[in-house]
Amino acid sequence: MPADRCVSVADSCASLADSCASLANCSIALVDIYVTLCLVCRQLCLTCEQLRLIRRRLPNCVSLALDSCTVQLDGAPMVHLGGVPIV
């Protein structure tokens, strides 16, 4: 994948993170969105470090979802916050 595509994906993720961070509360639906977002970013070569940078800009509940993603990126199984595996 071209490097500029990777940068574009990272920028999109960061932009979405900013939107979520502007909300007072974070719903389970948003957590689901970010779990899905994480899977997409992983497929489009967003790195663990980029995910960690994004995580620091998110509310705690969404950060948990990206924590799960980072674990997956590091080679461990990913488990949804509700306990349902997503691969």
C-alpha cells in the first residue's frame, strides 16, 4: 500500500478521534464504532504507535476499545468489550 494512503487513513482516524473526544459522554455505540475503526485501520496499515497516539485523545471508554485493538496488533486475540471475539 502506498505510504500516502497510510497517512490518509491515520489522519482520518485522528479526525474521528477528535470528534469523539469533543463529546461529554461516550456511548457503547461509539465503542463499537471504534472497535470497527480499529480493524479497518489495522488492515490499512495504521501502526500500534499511531493507535496509541489516537487513544490518548479519546474518552476512557473508547480508549478501552483501542486498547483491545492494540493487543490484537501485538499478536494476541481481540475480544470485544462484551466478550464476543471479533477477528
